[in-house]
Amino acid sequence: MERMVVAIFSDENTAYQAAQALRDLDEASEIALDTEAVVTKGRDGAVTVVNARVADPQATMGGAAIGSMIGLLGGPVGLAIGAAGGFVLGAIADTTRARVDRDFVRDVSNELGRGKTALVAEIDEDIPDAVDARMSALGASVLRRNLQDVTDIESGKEIDAIKARLERMRARYAAGRAERRSRLEARIEALDKRLHDKLDRVKHRHDKVAPPAS
């Protein structure tokens, strides 16, 4: 299941440790990590992106969801790019592109108090236990939301992203040890199912709007 996960910390260094924990889970094939960003809220309320990383540029939609989420968090005070460079240059305050509802944005904004730091990540996880255990050990307050479906144009990008992720997982499977293969098999099966579900939904939408045959 594709989800946006936001982990709130009292300091920036712990957020970086949390980001590494997600990378470790990705490497162990317990989750698939698409995009991550570390943002801080200053004493003046301004949100600054201090670090950002696209884990696999070929297997993600370019960080559009996270970029938009960060744009929403910036609110009326504004958003500072910080050291993240062009990662959020396209960030806009748009819940459709963020693929989350306004309630989630409000909850995150309320939890991200002044002087706090958030790790915002777009991940694919079957169950939340592994991520929650790592974040809890670091003292995080964790919020997550399933990412909503997207428009046909974005769906096409997402289908390409899923295909790229499948290719990456199959390469890991071929090179992996026996103890990792069972987890990889489950992830490959889940990704394959999601790919076919996405293709079916796009076809269904097209069938609904297609003109009747004469």
C-alpha cells in the first residue's frame, strides 16, 4: 500500500537517523522507499526543507506528492528551499497533487510545532509495524495516510513507476540470498497485483467516457 508517512521529532539530528532507518528497511525489502525529505519549522513558523532525496528516480513520480505536501505545510508563512535545491521548486499547495486529504495536512501542521523537525516520506508498505517500531525507538510521533488515486496523466506516470520498481525488485531477487527471497517474492507479487489493478482502473475510466459505437 502506498502511503505518506510523517514522523515528527524534537531535533533535526534524530530525523536524519530516522531517514537512515527507512533506507535500511528499504534495503532489507521490508518497505519500498520512494522519496524522503527532512523539513523544519522555525520559531517564526516558516517551513524549511533542509534535506531531500529521491531513493530511485526511475521508480517514483518525481516527488510530486511530497513536494506538494511540503508546499501545503508552508502555508501563509511560506516555504524556504534550504539545502534541498530543486527538489521542491515545483511544490504547490495542492491536496490533489499531494494525494492526501486536508484533514491529514491539518493534523501534520498541528503536530509540527515551532522548533520541531519532520521526516516526510512516500513509501510502499504492507503493514506499518516495521516503520512504526523504528520511528518509535527514536521517539517520533508518526502520522500516515494512504495515498489517493490520481488522474489519468499521473496514473500513467505511476504505472511506469511501478514497472520500474518491479524491475528493481526482480534484480534484487536475482542477486539476493535465500533468506531475503521470501520477502522479495511477496513484494513482487504485491507490486504485480497493483500494476494490474492500476491498468484495470485506467481502462475502466476510459470505457466510461468512450463514446458508444455507432
